[in-house]
Amino acid sequence: MNPVLDARLEAVLELVQAQVHADIGSDHAHLPIRILRAGRASRCIAVELNPGPLAHSRRSAVRSGLGERLEVREGNGFDPLHAGEVDSASMTGMGTGTIVGVLQRAGDKLPAALVLQPNDSPRSIRQWACASGYHLMAERLMPGYWAYPVLRLERALGNDPAYVGVPLRAALRYGPHLLREQSPLLRQHIQEDLLRLTPLAAPGRNAYGELATAQEALAWLDDRRAEQNRQ
């Protein structure tokens, strides 16, 4: 059994490298199975709260033939784990607010590395990381029903160097590494935000600030492109 992953989960897989990894909200446990088969962890713990997905995870674990290398635990967020038990964890397919809430409740169970794939703007995750001693080590933006961000965070001291040299407001919204990479998908994502926000923006409304952020991000990308063309 070697489950097929979509583009966003393949990106998560590529950003995992650990001895013991936990997949929080694992659903069918397809991601941890692939992590183990790809040699990106020696052992995985799949955590699931809801009865249906929990049953799916347990069936997948048995069928995988991975034995004690893959364990399924019932529980909410990091609750079923022990402090220091895992050195890496992933959360995928959740809203940013849900992910940040799980991280805030994890306490000393938080591992040194996190790979996160939210289903909406990851700004709150980036803000949490900056305030919680995690640096943004890598980012991906993957095509799908919409543009899916994937982030790898690692515990580190001091200010995150990823944000040096990029406009902070735009970097928190769209990602400092992604802005530097200037991918066509990011540019398309920003342009779609501009189209969506322009008719909604008025002083005092949330869309007004969001539109200004999108304009700042696109202007920064245009400046970088012009600078490269001059070289």
C-alpha cells in the first residue's frame, strides 16, 4: 500500500525530515504512511479525534504493514503525545485559526519542527511563529482548488532572518520566501486578491487594508523583476 497524495500533501512530504513525526488530524493516515515509505521519518504517530477518520487511520495503518513504526492515537491536537516524544509534526487541510489554536494549546509538547498546510491565509501562522521562537525555513505554494501554502517552521533563537529585506506586511500575508522566488502562481494569487478586494475596499473596512497589502506585494514583485531585467 503506497497512497497517492495530491500536490499540497506531496509538498508537505518533501518538507518533513525527522526521527519521530506526528501527523495531527491525520484522517486516512496516508501522509504518515508515505513519510515512512519515503524514509523521511523512522516512526510516525497519526493523531485523529473524530471517530470516522480515526477508524480510517487505524485500517490504513494495519493495511500498510508498517507495524510498530506507525501508531494511531485518538485525541485532540497534541494531547495524546508526551513532551519530547516527537521532533516534528504536521497539520494539513485545516483553517489557519484551527491550526494556530492547536499550536497555542500544545505547550511543552510542541516539537522543534512543524510543517503546516492551512486552507486559507497563513498570516496568523507566520505571526504566531515570529512570536513563539520559530523561524520560517521553507515555503511552497501549490496549485489545487486554490493556491495552497505549505510552511516549514523550526525552533530557533532571535529574529527570523527570512523577513529581512522584504516588506513585512506583504511577507506575513504572502510569504517572504515565496516573494523572493517570484513564482507565477504567487503573482496570479496576488492578482486574484486584487480583483476580489478592489470592489470591497473602503476606508475603515478590512478589505481596505488587505487591498493595500496585495498592492504592496505586487509592487515589490514588479520592482524585483525590473531590477533583474536591468542586470
